[in-house]
Amino acid sequence: MKNTSVIHFFFFLLFLLTTFQQHQQIIPLNSRAERAALIQLRSSLGLKTKDWPIKSDPCLTWIGVHCQHGSVNRISISGLKRTRVGNQNTSFTVDSLANFTYLVLFNASGFSLHGSMPNWFGIRLQSLRVLDLRFCGISGGIPVSVGNMSNLSELYLSDNNLVGTVPSSLGLLSRLSVLDLSRNALTGVIPSSFGSLLNLRYLNVSCNSLSSSVPTQLGNLASLVVLDLSSNSFTGTVPIEFGSLRSLERMVIRNNSFAGNLPEALWSLPALSLLDASDNHFMGSLPDKRLNVNANMGVFNLSHNMFYGVVTSVLRRVSSVDLSYNYFQGKMPEYARDVAVFDKNCFRSLSGQRNVKQCAAFYTMRGLPFDNFGLPNGTLPLPLHDHKNNRRMFVIAVVFGTLGLILPFVILVTSLIICRKRRKTTLKVNGSGPVSIERAYGEVFVYEKIVAATDDFNDENLIKNGYSCDVFSGVLENGIRIIIKRFDAHSVKNSYMVELDFRSKVSHPRFVPLLGRCLENEKEKFLIYKHMPKGDLSSSLSRINDRGDERFTSLDWITRLKIAVGTAEGLSYLHHECLPPLVHRDVKASSILLDDKYEARLGSLSKVCTQEDNIHSNWIKTLISPPL
């Protein structure tokens, strides 16, 4: 009992000491030059007074500003909002950052900084360790001078409009552990100098226009955990040196033009848990080798390639695998039936396979043996036709071709006649015709009505600044609460049209109701939605309770299930009931709105698009987020 008391007292003293040290570190800003630089940055970015109050000490009260020993060492403007005046100029104006000698972190993710990255970043920000510029709307190229930031360990430039090539100077950042250049418009090749980034753990260049072969030097990155090269135009083979990446856990190379076979060593990498090589031109057979018994059970996707041969015991190391749209043959082993997707192959006694002609042609053209789905006769030759048969086939083709030209015309005329009759009948019975564009788009709001509802777009009614629009809350004259999206007609003129086009074609009770639109203003366009009382899912999962004691209450599991089912209904409608199928492309907690009864409604519908023909249903594609 005495020993227990001593231990408790020891931990109490440790807690007091830690708390005291933390308070000791937070001291007021003691540099006039840095204070002036912060005020200049506040002005150039148009930040709100409530976030950066000019009369208080920045180290103590300014949101996102952190200090150490009286100097600014971290600045984060992510999540902050501009004033109305600040929104009129969202250019990349951060010159005052050069005055912070000890700055180690600058995070502007999600904050609009339109324009090019300043070249002086790599010259004046030598102390910086973390630079986060995701979703900032940056354009232009990546400055070569960034390679001079020798202390940089994390560089995030994803989801912008960057163009040009990837500077080879980035290979000089020897301390770099995270490099994210994904979802831009970069061209050219991956520099071979990347092979010198020996501390790199996360490399993502997906969704660009990079091409040529992947440098073999990437096989030197022994610390690499995540590698994402997907959705580019890479060609050639996957370097055999990738088999040396012993720390690799996730490798995503889908949607490229890789050829050849996958290196056998990939199957034995001990830490590999995800390999997505789908939608390429890989050709080869599965390795038949003894596996590393210490290898993780992984998720593999080899679909939409040209793999062939029989399934080997290498699949014993996977927890799930997609083999669809290849040319595998033979029998599917029992151990693989529960973990594999095997549609559109040449397997025996399985439904949903390619036909004999397709499989025989593939194997014959490559001089490979084909088991003919287990039939004893081997590959069946294509039948030869004599001249009489050719003549007969010609006559049949002409007859059916003529019918093919006439029948659509007859069907079209008949359909028009029927539609006219039905329309007349509908007009007589219901007093109205088919659903009009006006009805699909909702009520037409005048500009003055929107201005009055938002109190002239007062900052207090601003919910968020988005990349494509600003979102405001408002109240109509009759007391009805609404949500208004304001679009810049010049910079994103298609965004509102995309959603209006979508609304005119499909409708479902699981979508956030569109009440109307206002398109009369030349510079700005507006869409008006029904207010969702419970907000979005991200803010509803945990809320401060009504007792005012600042404790959080979580949604019960029945309500959570109700929300999940409602969301699934909306997505299922898009995927399976629309023709052609539609994909949402922005499913996240903040895109799921809740009404007063916690019924789910899908928002962010301006990003919905038609599912392309070459995009197949893929149940193992994983969203990879960078390690933080």
C-alpha cells in the first residue's frame, strides 16, 4: 500500500513538472521584427480580426501561431477565413515569411493562394522542416530553389494546378521523409536523383501526366513505406530493384502502361500489405516459389492486365485478390475461391469467364498451350467456309443490314407518335406536362433576395471558403433558413452548371434539396439549398452537450446505423440505378448532411460524373493518406 502511494505521488510530481515546462515555453513574442512581419502577413492574406487580433500577443492568442523562446517557429493558416475584402485578392502573397528566422512549419492547406510558389522559398526559408500547401490552388511550376531547403522533412504540394517537370533538385533534400506531389498536372519523368532520398518513407506522384520508365534508383529507398505512382503514363517494366524495398507496405501503380511481368521478389516483401497493379499491360504468370513465411497477408489487385497460366500457391499469402479481366486458366484452387475475384478469365467450371474464341486466340498468338477449359480435343480450329457459305453469309448480311437501317427509323417514328399521344393524355388528366427545367432547378431567386437573406454576405454568415465556391447561411423573409453557394462565374463558371445539369437528369430523396438558383448576376452565380438542421456528419458524431459543461456526447449506434444506411441508399442509386452509372467523387463526412431526424442527405453533388467505360468496380482500391 505504501509503495502504491509513492508511485502515485511520483506520477503526480511528473505531471506537475511537465505542465510547468509547457507553460514556461509559452512566453510573449520578444521580436519587434517578427511582430511586424506577422501584421504584414495578416494584412496580405486578409485574415479576420477574431483569429489574429492585432492588440494581443501573437504567441499567446493568435490561432495557428506557435512560438518557442519568444520567437515564432510554426504558422498554420489552414482552416482560417479571409475577410470580405480579403476574398477579393487570394494571390500567393506571403513575402513576410522570409523574416522568421526560426520558422520550422508553414501549413496553408485548404487556404486559397492563387499564383505561383515564390522562388525565394528555397533561399530564405532555410530553417523550414514542414511545408504544407495542399488544396491551395497554386499554379505554375515547382521552383528549382526548393532543393536548397536542406532541413525540409515533409513537403505536401498535392491537389493544386502545378505544371511543368519535377525538379531534379528535390533529390538534394536528404532529410525528406514525406513527398506528396499527387493530383496536379506535372509532366516529364521521375528524376533519378530521387534515389538519394534515403530517409523517404512516403512518395506519392499519382494523378499527374508523368511518363517514361520509372528510375531503378527508387530501389535504393530502403525506408520507403508507401509508394503511389498511379494514374500516370508510365511505361516499361517495374524495376526489379523494387524487390529490395523491405519496408514497403503499400505499392499502388494502377492505371499506367506498365508491361512485362511483376518482379517475383515483390511477392515476398515481408511488410507489403497492399499491391494494386490493375489497369496496365502486364503480361506473365504467377511465380511458383516458396514464400517468405514472415510476409504479411496482403490485398492484391492484378485486374485488367494480361496475366496467364495457372493460379499458384503464391496466393496463399493474400487475404484478398482481384484477378478479373486476365487470361488465367485451369482450375481455381479451393484455398483461393474465398479470397479471389476471378471474372473474365479462362478458368474451368466457373461462370462469368471469357469465351473459347477469346482465350484460344490469346494463347495461340503467343505460342502458349491452352487447356481449352479442360476439354480433351485441345484448342479448336476456326471452321473454314467454302464459296457457297460465303455467298450465303453475304446475302444474310445484306438482308440484316438493310433491316438494321430501316427498323430504327420505324421504331423512332412509332415512339414519337406514342409519346405525343401520352403527352396529350397527361395534359388532360393532370393539367401539366412532363417535369420542366424550371421545376428541376427550383425557384428563381432575385439577387436582392439573396443579399437580404445573408445580410449582404456578412462574414458572420460565412460557413466556409471552398475551392470552387463560398458557402453562406441565410434566412428568408418568411423565416425559412437556407444555404447558399456563391460561385465566381469567371474562374469556375462550369461548377454550378455541372450540378444544374445533374439535377435536371436525376432526383432522389437522399440528395440535399435544391430550392432554387440565381443566375442573373454576370460575375457571380448562386445555388440555394434547404438548410439541414443537424449539420454535416463530421460535426454531428460528437457534440458538446446541452448542459453547458463542455462535455462531448456521441451519437448512439442506432442513429449511426441509420445514417450509414441512408448514405448507402443515395450512393447505390447513383451507382446502380442511373444509366450510365454515376460516381460521387467526394464522399466524406462533411459531404453527408443530416436533417432534423438524422436522415442522411448527400451534398457536394457538383463533382458527380459519369463512370467511364474503362473504370471497373474495384473493391480493394484504398485511399492512402500521408503519415502525419
